[in-house]
Amino acid sequence: MKLSRTRVTAVILLLVLAVAEAAAVDYTTPGDQTTTSPTTPHKEPKDSDVSSKEPKEPKDKEPKSLKTRSPKIRNPKSLKIRSPKSLKRRGFTCPAACADTCQVDCVTCSPVCDCNKPGAVCQDPRFVGADGITFYFHGKKDQDFCLVSDSNLHINAHFIGKRTATMGRDFTWVQALGLLFNNHKIYLGAQKTATWNDAIDRISLSFDGQPIDLPEEEGASWQSPAGDVSITRARATNAVVIEAEGNFKIKAVVVPITEKDSLIHKYGVTQEDCLAHLDLSFKFKSLSRQVNGVLGQTYASNYVSRVKMGVAMPVLGGEKEFHSSSIFATDCAVARFNGSGIESSEESIEFADLNCASGFSGRGVVCKR
């Protein structure tokens, strides 16, 4: 069928109009909610605009339960831990051997017991010498032995103990200290106790023969009339720090022999006496090269350990050379005390700011030679 020229022209015009209308409209993708007006020319976005408007990929947040918080290291003095609660707040846990109190070593960033540091005297007397070597000195029960003897410092220890027919030796512990320095005397002792209660204070203290009565609260302190000696409670009961300016610092804790310890080691502790004794930590600020004593000799310049290494319990002998006639006597065979400090001033060893490979460092610590 032939179409008339008029109809063909009309069809062509309709097609042209449809194409023109389609070209004038900018159709968007299905996901886009914006359209461009037919009368507004479309502009291509710049590269910078595209990059700035691109949606940022959300960062994968670490679940709270998986986050780890590293402990904040502070001044060593502020890292002294006095209770499990304050320890946990800093992100640390004391070792089982000293669950109630320990210190954080800033080199290894780990908690350590005072009884494992150089200068310690704890338990059945277990010593850690200035060289870091551990040894035992049993002595004899109810007798006194010289721990340190130098020109201006002499420290005796009174040993208590148990011995039965089945024991091959005395099982001993340090019950008290007698300290002599300058022209002063300090007595520090653990009172005899039947049933142990840590809330009851069992420390005895005296300075130049006068009893010292400290309030039972943490931080309570006493100072000598001259101000050069201080005694401070590290806890409300049974723990003190004694410091003599320029001479020594001693941490002391009164502890009992528990029923569990007695059962394991067969100490034979009775209900009449729990064998309360002292766990001690010493730091010395100035000693001569000739210092002696069970512990003191390990700080001497020519010291060579006599302890047999590689055995389960390395024992140091020498009861006769370290024996003293009383708690304040300076008559042991190795005594060096004269109360003047003359020898110390001429040939002194300054134990200051030493760093040991073991991680222990600080004033009063000597590295193994």
C-alpha cells in the first residue's frame, strides 16, 4: 500500500520530535536519586571532587574484649605495689610467692618479689647476695649471727627454729635484727605469736633503747630527733621500711609459718607458736671494700662465692666465724664495726645506678662480676 506524501512527512516529523525530546533528558541510573534538569547542561565532576566525595570505608573496630592495655610505666617509687587491688589497676599480678605485695621491675616490666632480689633474706634463711647468687645459711636456733659488719654499720640477726628427733639440723628463721650505726641502735623484731592474724600488728621496734609506737595505718612514720632516721609503715600492720640517710634502707615484713608450709616441710608447727619471723630486703648506700658478714661479704671487692653451684639447696657454712654473743654484740670473728665510718669514707664503694643484665638495677645493687 502506498502512503501519501503528506502522511510520510508527518511520520518523519513525529520521529524527529521524539529523538529530540530523548536527547534533551538525562536519564539516571536506578540507584541514583538525582536528575539533571533538561534545561541545565550537565557538568563532569573534577577528579578532586570525586575523591573528596567518595564514601570512606568504615574501619574495622577491634572488639572491646580483644583490646589489650599495656601498663603505664612510671617512676619506680610509684610502682611499689602494696595491695592486689592497686596492682590490678596497673595491669599487673603479683607472683604467687608474694601474692600480697611485690614491686615492678622497670627494666623487664614485670612484677618481682622482694625475696628474689639481691640483698634479700627470707624464709629458711634464704639469701640473695649482691652478685645475684642464692644460698642458704641455717645457723642455729636461739642464737645470733652477724649478717653485715662494716666500719659504720653492723647488723646481727637472732635466729629462731625447730628441731625434732627426725630432723638432721635446725630449721631456722630470722626473728629479729639488731642494727648499730653512728652512735645509734635499732631493734626490729617479730613478736611470738600463737595463732596468726594479719590484721593484728606483731612488730616490735625500738631506737636507742626507747620503744617506737607507730599508728596502725599505711604511711604512718616516725623520725629520729636528728631527722636522719625514718621508720614508715608499708602497710597498716606487719610491714615497715627503715631508712638511715646515706647508710641503708631495709624493708621488713612479719610472716608466719602456715599449716600448709609446716605440713609440706614437716616443720612441726604447734598451736602455741606459728614461728612468726621476718622477711627482709636490704639496700646499702655506702659500704667499704672490706665489708663482711653472711650477706655483707657478697658486697666486698674481693668476694668469691664459696657456695656449691648446681645443687637444689646451696648452703653456706661458717657458723663459727659469723656467730655473735648477743643481738647487739660486735664480737663475731669477722667484725669490722668501729662506729666512726673512717674506713668507709676512705675506701668506700658507691652502689649507685648500676644496671645488671638480670634486669635488676638501682642504688645498692651490685652486678655479678
